[in-house]
Amino acid sequence: MSKRMYTHNSDKKRHVSARQKQKILIRKMLFILCCVVVFLILYTIVKIVRVYSKPISIELKLDNAEISQGEALPAFKASAIYQGKKKDKVIDKAKDITVQDLLDELNSGKGYTLSCDADTSVDNTYPVKIMLDKSLKSKLEGDWGKKLNINISEGKLVVKNTQGIWDGDKFKLNDGSYLTNDFLTSRGKTYFFNEEGKKVTGDHQIGLKVCTFSKKGELVSKQDAVVQPDKPMIALTFDDGPGERTSELLDVLDKYNAHATFFMQGKNIPHYPDVIKKMKDTGNELGNHSYNHPELTKLSAADIQKQISDTNTALQEVCEEPATVLRPPYGSINDNVSANVGLPMILWTIDTLDWKTLDPQATFDTTIASATDGAIALMHDIHSTSVDAAIRIIPELTKQGYQLVTMSEMSAAKGIPMENGKTYRDDF
Ligand code: ZN
């Protein structure tokens, strides 16, 4: 009996525990379901809150601009862009300013300043910066900050080289050819391109200097080199100056490691002390062309001497050196002149007639057509047209392999000493 009862009880117990297990399982499942639902609700709320509380983002963007070297800076303008749908949202309740109001203000150029530190004479790419005004900046850092932000996209200004464009290690000129045997100033650096048009590296004798170029081809330094007697040379000579553009001419000579002889009028010398110092310091020769350009053949011995010595005194006052050579005005020489000048007298073999034609092309053509070893070319640096011609003649003769030397350098290299009172023309 007791055994049966026991059996009965244990069946009942087993039955109960199965039902309880089922209940527990259902509860667990319900709990998990609740958790999932709660999670989904919370997730959705967070998403909605995020979307609604996300600050409005305005992009203040500058377009890239392009100019050529030497042109004026363009008028930069930034545009304010907003792609959202909350243009009517009030961002400043006190002043009733909406997003659209701010966009309008920015698009009319207010609320910021633009700056570009470009040197338009140097081809390069320069950043154009946007600076928000103080008041706008402080609002964005203050109350507006949570609702709004302004992302700035700064622009670029490209200053194009007027001569052409870089093409790897070469430089393509505007006419489609490549720059060869010539210097180029680009990105504020100086480069030299060989006969194949490639920029050079290492040491190279160019003109009267040995130039050292970095691995990138940038000119690092220059050192004096001697005139090579076995290579052709020409003496460029400039009379009547100095003039307004003599300094510019000196820069071109210096760039091409070339020298020239300047036969100056004494009366002009006090007006150009810095130009004459630069002339001397860059290796050019100081020449005497009388004080005020008389025909020396018509003067007395004393007056000839005065014309020469007054000019030399003027030179010594500005650069502590007298002239080493003379060109008598008009090339007029007689025995009286020879006996009284006290300097070697230099005439010319290439008469460019630059003073007469005032045509840079004619001056260039005459010089290039008559170029030969030992030639002496006559030009006048008081004429702007002659300076224009010389600026083209110097690279062209350099390209053709001529060394551009002073009269004294030519005399030394050729082994033909110059004597005072003697005349030199086609002696070299
Ligand atoms: Zn003259």
C-alpha cells in the first residue's frame, strides 16, 4: 500500500515539475522578447533624437583660381552650401536669424575674410585661406555651436608660368617645343635644361661660372670659372649709360653667367651709384665714354684729359675704381686723342644701329647674324629697345656656345694685351 502511494506521489511530482519547467521557459522567452522590444524602442528613440539634434552643417567653399605670372590677384569669392532641409530653422531666437539668413549673408561675402599670400611673379600653387569674422566665430563657439557648424574648404590659387609648363623633368614652352640649353626660373628656383631638354643635376660650367645643381635640379651655388680660350667668345658693349633699365640688363647677364663692358658717360654716373656697384660686383667691366659725349677730335689736349679724368673721378666716387678701357664718342680718334686718353680705345665689329632703328628684333637679328669669335658688339643701354634686344641676345649667344666676356677678359684669353692710346677693333 505504502509502496503504491509512493509511486502515485512521485508521478504527481514529475507531472508538476514538467508544467513548471514549461512555465519557466515561457517566462524566459517572454523576458527575452521584452528585452528585444525595449532595445528596439530605445534604439529607435536614440536614432530619432540623433537625427533631430544633429547640428546643421554648412560648407563654406572656395573655388580654385588660376592666373598667369605677373597678373593681379583675382577677386576670390566663397560660396556657402547647405544640402539639408532645415533652411527655415531659427538659429538665433533673439535676432530671428534662420539658416537661410546665414547662407544669404555668407554668400554675399559677409562674415569672413579671404587671404592669399601669393607672389604672383613666382609660378606656384598657393593656398587661399578663409578666416571667419570674430563675431561669427564667437557665436559658433557659443550658443550656435550645438545647432550649427561651418566647415571650411580652403581654395588654391595656381600662378601659371608665362613661358610654358613642366612636363616631368622637361619644360614645355608655349610654342610646343622643349626648353634646351637654357635657364628657367620656376617656383622661385632656378633650373638649367641641357641640349636634350632635361633639367641637369650636379656641376656644370655654364657661361663664366661652374653651377652646382641639387638632385632636384635646383641651382644651389655658382663659382667663378676661367674663360676657356679654345671656345668662342664675344664682347657685348653698351654705351652712353647707365640708364633706367641697366640694372635689369645686369640681372640677365648675371643669370647667364655672362659679362659685358659698359662705356659710361661721366655725367650719368652720379645718378646710378647702386647700378654701377652692382655692375662691378657682378664681374662687368667699367668703361669710360667721356664726361658728356663731345667729339674728342675737336677738343684740345687739356679738354680731352678733363673729359676722361672727370669720368674716372665720378666712377671712383661711386665704386672706388676708374675705368679700364675707353670708347671715344662716335668712334672719333686722331693722334691728339690717342696721345691724351691714357686708356686702350675700343671700337666695334658689330654695329647693331640699335640707336637708329630702336627695333629690338633688328638689333637681335644683326647681332646674331654677325656673331663670331672675337666679335665686339655695340649697343646702347640708355634705350629700352636695346635692353629688350640684349635680354634675348644673351641667352641666344649662350645657347650657341659663346662665352660672353669683358674686353679685358677677351684680351687675356686671346693673349693680346691692350695698351693705352691704342685702338682695338677686329684684333681678337
Ligand atoms: Zn656714345
